[in-house]
Amino acid sequence: MIFYYLITTFYVLVCIVLLLVILLQQGKGDIGAMYGGGSSQSAFGARAGATVLSKATAVLAALFMIVALALAIIGQRGPGSIISGSAPPRPASAPAKPAPAGSAPAPASSRPAPAPAGSPAPATPAPTPTTPK
């Protein structure tokens, strides 16, 4: 289970760094150009920063997706407890109660005795009951 928490911590760090890398990227000239986003005075230069930040974005985005998939697979399995994998114990059956002293013994069987093994089956089947419609 500690492995799951380590991966989750790594995932949160990847998310934060990905967010920062995306926010550091230079705009394409929309409204960001009005606030200095289109100027060539960036920390990495005009063109070099774009390639470093775009590569970092691609790597972090791939890590984001892979770790998200790994967390989903690990989370699907549930907790790795030894106790959770075992079947619950069966309750102990109550001992049979003795029959009261004044009652008569129960009949052995209420079903009719089966036919001997050598007797033939009836030639015609029993009629089936019909229900009126």
C-alpha cells in the first residue's frame, strides 16, 4: 500500500510541474501579446525557450497519462490486506434439540416407497392437467 502512496505523491508533483511549465510558455499572440507575452525578452530567449518548454510539456504530459493509468489499475485491485482476501468464518451450527419426553416418534418418511428396480415403466404417461382459458 505504501507503493500506492508513493505513486500518488509523484503524480501530484508531476501535475504541479506540468501546470508551471504550461504557464511559463509564451503565447501565440492573442491577448497575451498585449501584456508582453509576444515580446522576445523571455528568460530562455525567443526560440530556445519554446523548444525546451515544449519538450518538457510533452514529457510531463506523457508521465501524467502513464501515472494516471497506473493509479487506476492499482486502485482497481483494492486494498492489499490479507484479511480482506479471506472468506468470512462460518457460524457454528446449533446442536440438535432433543425431542420432548411425551411426544411420539416422527414417521420415517411421508413419501411413497420407490418402485423396485426391475419393474417396467407405465406404457402411457400420466395425463397433464389443463387449465381453462
